[in-house]
Amino acid sequence: MSSPPPASLTPAMDSSSTEEQLLLDISPFLKTYKDGRIHRLMGCDVVPPSLDPRTNVESKDIVISETDDISARIFIPNYSKTQQNHKLPVFVYFHGGGFCIETPFSPHYHNFLNAVASEAGVVGVSVHYRRAPEHPLPVAHEDSWASLKWVASHSDGNGPEEWLNRYADLGRVFLAGDSAGANIAHHMGIRVGTQGIPGLKVEGIALVHSFFWGEQRIGSEASKGNGSLALVEKMWKFVCPTTTGLDDPLINPEKDRNLGKMGCQRVVVFVAENDLLADRGWYYKECLEKSGWGGVVEVVEAKGEGHVFHLFNPKCDNALSLLTRFISFINHT
């Protein structure tokens, strides 16, 4: 079933709004107003699903839960249609945007999933979870878990989406995400390990510039400007108003007693040298290795780059290198 991008993707503000009506400013992400309106400052552009002439990947939008407004954009390499007996690994992706902006329909996410589906030869499922502040955390995590269970419902070939029934090998599933989406992918891995998900086996998880944090400053964080640190902390409390704080396991993996139960055997963590969150990626590797988890985790660093640089400058050398490393992780080469 096809689903157009929801109306909430467009900025919810008209020109008559004034700064005097401003309730909270979380620039450069969004602003909220006293009358309840939300003005998303970025991440509002959308592109339709298509057959991409450059990658020969076909995409379409589907509804996962009409009641909860959960949907996804699915990507398949076009050549898979000629190989009916050869099923492909599944790549489930959770987009970033601080839990409050962006969607799978954004041009840079659409293009990135096209590239991964084409180069890695996978079926891509890019999840559209509900976003804060209309739906504060942990709604995004719950929606993402519901999406994984929906994917797993195709394991017997009789699920609701024919593309997954025909082309998806649910014994070879990879989870990934960037920024807030990496946070979600991490938690989905923990849930797979602690709760199980019949019909689906996660082989590996790729985390790009993960949105993790904590009360204690680590690495170079103490030398960063207080404004940048304050924005991260302000953002977290904005999207998760019921949080216990910056050591909430939802944002600080070190404090999660289930960290050692990660439900896969391979994890790759991408960090960018100039990203405020870079040290958290390195620390995540350290914590995972100390947790008793029996898998292998590695860090891949992009020198001289900032947060999610690969989405906004996909043709630069470091972005191409990241994509190549992404593909090799999925193909285990």
C-alpha cells in the first residue's frame, strides 16, 4: 500500500507569527510557539519514490501502521526482479535529525538509501517514525521496534508487503542509522538481544555519528564551547521531557545494564573528527567491549569532517570512503 509523505512534514507556521510568540528556540532545528505551532527550520524537503536512473534502484512508500502513523520507504535494486530465487539481505535504516526533523523522504536520505541498495545489493527499509515534540521519546523507539516486527512478519513469505515477501532474506538483516537514528539502531540491537524477534536475524549494526551523551564530559568535550554542549543537553530534554537526565540509558549506553546483550555479532561505529559527538563514538566502542558482549566492534573515523557530512556533501572523498566502508561491512569483505 502506498502512502504519501504526511502533512506534518511541512513547516507548521505562517508569516504572521512573531518572535514575541516564541516559546522555545531549538535552532537550527525548530522553533515552538505559544499557540502550539511548530516551525521546523530544516529537513522539510521531500522527494517522491521512483525508479532512480542512476542506480537502477526502485523505491515505494508503504504504511506500517495507519493507526500510529508509521510508514517506510522501501528500496530494491531493479535487477533483483530478474533473480526470483536469489533473495537479498535487508538493510533497515533509521534517519537522524535530533528525533524531531527529517524523514526517509528527505532528498539526502532517499539518495543515500538508493546508493546503499545499489552498491550493497540489499533491500532497504527506511523507517518513518513519529517525531518530537508532538510525539516525545520514547515514541520513536517504540515505532522503530514496531517497524522491525513488521519486517519480521514477512519471514514466512506471507507478509503484507510483496517486495519483502519476494526479495528479502530475513536471515541477513542489518540495522543502521545516523545521529538520532544511530541511537535508535543501537537500542533496536539491544531489544533484539534481550527480547528476541522471531523470523529475523540481525547480522550487524552500523552507527553513524551517534547521538549519545552523558553527565560526565569525556575526551575533548571539556574543551568545547559551552554553547555547543548546552545545545546537545537542551535538545535531549526537549525531545525526551520525561528523561531521568543525561545518564538516562536512552542517551548514555554506558548506563544500560543490557549493553552486553547486543543482538548481533558485528558493530561498526562511524565518527567524524570535527563532530562534537565524535568522542562518544569512541567511548561507545570501549563500553561495548567491556560489557561482556561477545561480538566485534570497530570505529571508522573521517578526518577533518563534521556531523553527518556525508549526507550534505555525498560526492566528497570522505563521503565516498564512508559509503565504501558501509558496503564492505554489509558484504563482510
